Amino acid sequence: MRKLFTDHPETVGETYFQHMYAASSFGVKMLGGAFCCFVHAVLPFMFEKSASITITALHDRMVTNRHRSITTEKMSAEPKTT
């Protein structure tokens, strides 16, 4: 049963609680972006770029930076051969 909660976080180099925090922070940002989209739908002069800025920032944080940090962690964990 425990593996259900730890398998995925381990694949991204996080503990269960680190993953909970990261996923929750993404969720909060996404809710903010969704709010901006709904307001923009009714009032098109407001939040003209907020959703795209939010999406770009989340993508950068989730894909680009996470990949780099996992690669860096794996490289630092591997023994160096000279």
C-alpha cells in the first residue's frame, strides 16, 4: 500500500511530502490562472496575458527545471571515474 504513495514521487526525485508540497503549489498557481481565464472571458480587457504567463512559468518549473535538477542529482549521486 505504501508504494502507491511513494512510487511516483521517487521517479521525480522527491519524497512523498516534497511531492505533496510541489503538486499543491502547482495546483494553487493553476487555480489562479483559471480565475484569470474566467475573468478574461467576461472582461476581455483584463488579464490579457496572465494565463499564458502562468502556463509558461508552470511549464518551465515542471518540465525544464525539474529535469535539470533530477539530472544534476543523479549525476552528483554517481561515483566519479577519473
